[in-house]
Amino acid sequence: MDPLFGWLIGLLALTLLLLWLVCFPEIRIALWRRFTARGKHVTERTKRTLHRSGETLRNTSLHARDNATNMGQRLGRHWALLLALALILLLPPMLILGLRRHVMLDGYDTTPSADQGTTALVASLLKGEQLVPPPALPPAVFVTREVEMVRPDLGLASRNWAKLNDDFRQRLLVVFKIMKERYGYDMALIEGYRSPQRQAMLAAKGDSVTNAGAWQSYHQYGLAADCAFYRDGKLVISEKDPWAMRGYQLYGQVAEAAGLVWGGSWKMMDLGHVELHKPGMGPHRH
């Protein structure tokens, strides 16, 4: 076989590899971490090699430049073949990018997820006894100055667990239990069921509060809840507290392991929000 074709195949294979790395950021991240870990070692070896072989490398560089010039001239004469091979190799990943918003390979999920122990614990608790809601917190906890700055009108919100869907309530209680026993976080329900009137009132305040009108939120169906943390007798809502931010990340992982949708994964993040999507229940669209 003409060496030119060998070079063509190698070049196109490299191009295909680069495109696949673009298509699949999960693989790219994994490879980057592996190469970074060995980067220092490789750099030191390269420095020693360059120091010992400076003259040899200069001669090799000149020879490679001559070969590259010759190869460029030969590639120019076979541009049609090069284009055909490129289309054959690149068409599949291009179709994948066009037909799917996000490509995910099994085993390369980079989104926050619960570890296997947590997932198994969630499954076990969901199959076990019915959990009971925790005692209600004092109403004054929800109307402090600090809370009002983050969540105004929270004193008017419903925190009645009985108004939540049975399935959703049990899943959320499982999340609360794991957050306490496994990670040491005391969770607090700050709003559960929300009336259509309250939803309309919040929507009137603008998208910074909510972009869902009456009957457009899972809160109206008892399938959503907003939660925060309870520490030292105070409600902690703001993620500016590093302890709370870490808690929200764990909360999201456990909630998703329990089959809930976590608001922290949305474009307009709502870190304390979780909801349960059930066929035939809830708003037609979020």
C-alpha cells in the first residue's frame, strides 16, 4: 500500500478521535485527569531527554519539515479521496450531535450522583416501613430577619405534610432521614403544598421568584417541596454558607437517588426544591 494512504488513514483517525472527544466531554474529562496526574513526571523526563539530545532533535526537526512539505504536496493531489474518507468517518458523530441534545455513555455520567451505598439505602428505606414526618418547627423560625431577606412571606407558606402526595411524602422523608443519619444535616420543610392563589401572587413578583403561574407548579398538586437546613435553632437557606452549599449538593444527590427531580440541576437553580413527576399527575408542563 502506498505510504500516502497510511498517512491519510492515520490523519483521519486522529481527526475522528478529536471529534469524539468533543462529542463526549465525559471521556475528555476522564482522560484529562489521567494525563494531568502524570503530567509532572512526563515533563521532567522530557526535560532530561531534551538536554541530552538537543543536537539530534534539531536534525530530526529539519528532516521532519522536509517530509511534511513533501507530504503536503502529495495530499494536495489526492484531495478528493481525503474528502471522501473524512465524510465517511465524521458523518456518524455529526449525526449524533445533530439528533441529540446531550450524549452520555454508560459509566461516564459526570453529574452529581449518590454513591452506591446511598442508592442502596434509599431503595431499602422506600421498601420498608412508612416514615413519620418530623415534629413541626416553631413558627418564629420562618419569619426571622435573615429568612425574610432570602424568602419573603415564608411565614404564610404551608408546611403541612398531610397535604403532600403520599408517594412524594415518603420519598422526601427518606431523603430527610438519610441527610440526618448519613451526613449529619437536619432538614426542614419550608414550603410544601401551595395554593393556586399563592402561586399567582409569587409569579406576579417576576421570574426571579418563579416563572410558573397558578396550576403550573407541582406545588399545587402536592408533588413538590422547598427545603432548607436547621442548625443551632436557626433556619439556614442561603447557599452562601459553605456548609449549606455542601448540604444542598448532598441533598440533590440523595433526592435524585430517591427518584425526585432536584431544582439545583435546572438552568434557573432552585437548590432547595424537589418534585416528583408521576404519569397523569401534575401540570402539563413545568
